[in-house]
Amino acid sequence: MSVTEKTVQVVVTKRYALPPEAVFDAFLDVEIARRFLFATATGEMITAEIDSRVGGRFTFTERRPDMGDVLHTGEYLEIDRPRRLVFTFGVPQFNPAYTRVAIDIAPAPGGCDLTLTNDQVPDEYAERNAEGWSRILDGLPPALTGVRAAGWA
């Protein structure tokens, strides 16, 4: 990303009929996360690794028929179960820069509300970024029951 490239903040919210702990833990449990984080309906998750500590890293590589192997990676900056998870995020194949993602979870009647804020997103990727995060978050509840990539059409 060049110094002059315009960046934006992308915010996606979801309400879940699940306890905050279950939603939070889904992001750090590799067997659940591999079913919804960066997974698509036609891809095959070939690498899913999570070192769930501040300073730890995650790596997800999905083999996609139309793109080849797509690496998603980052480092955990803040872990405050079950309220907040913050990490860097990058897809080096498409952009060498990393963005910052904050996931805030608050109790709500019958479940919880999740707000995902992705900062420093290049303006040209903002719409696709918001759609992608929305699909990923839609896939979280089914992932808890063993369904893969439920949020992708």
C-alpha cells in the first residue's frame, strides 16, 4: 500500500442467539474457525493454524478453484475473552499491507451482538471487504455444528 493510498474503516455487525463465550471461542478454536474463517463453499482449507495468545499468529490457507492457494494471516494484539479480540490481518497475495481487525462482543437479550471493525482497508477493497466479513460472520453459527462455509453462496 502506498503512503498516499486512501484507507477506510469497515464495520459489520451481527446478532447471534448464542452466548458471548461461544461466539468468542469460535474465532480461536482451530477446528471451528477453519469452517468459517476465510472458507468458501468451493474451496478446500489446506492449512489452519492458531496460536491463541497475544503475539501469537494465525494462518489459514484455502485452495480455491479460481485463485489457487489463498493465504490469510495475522497476529493477535488483544485477547479479552469473551468481550474483545484484536488482530492484524493480511492477504499477501492481493496486498502486502496488513489491516487491523477488532471484534467486540456484547451480551444482548437471547444472545449477543458482535461488531467487527476493520481499520486501514484500502478504499478500493472496502465493499468487497464488508461483504466478505459479513459472509464469514454468517457462517459462524453453522460452523459450531460442523457445517463449513455456510455464509458463502
